Amino acid sequence: MSEQIYSELTRIFRDVLDRDDLELHPMVTAEDIPEWDSFAHVNIIVATEMTFGIKFMTAELERLRNVGELASLIERKLARG
């Protein structure tokens, strides 16, 4: 499942940030990508929710520290149905 999640997240990030060369890995943070500002963050979250058919709670998002934690949260939500 994680490979598929990372594939979709990479597509979302590349689209939102307009960076076709972007490669995601678990430890990537907003500090690593100059284009990842607060506006882009909102767009990434909305696109992720739409792509995976899930909804995030604000508290869940506030605890996330990197892309790996986002991928893990998506996987948990998908497993719950």
C-alpha cells in the first residue's frame, strides 16, 4: 500500500508545487521544498483528501512532521475504511 500512497502523493505534490522533478521520501518536510508554503499546504491536503477519499482532522494534521507521517496517516485511514 505504501508504494501506491507515495506514488499518488508524488503526483499531488508535483502538480500543486509545479515541480516535475520532485522526489518524495519519508523524511521530506516543508522546509526542504521552497515552493511548499501555507497556501500550497492547503492545496496539498485538499488534493490528498480528494484523491484518497478521506478527511483529515485539524489535530491530525498539526501532529504531522514529514511526508512519511502523512503517508502513514493516509494508510491508517484507508485501512479503517
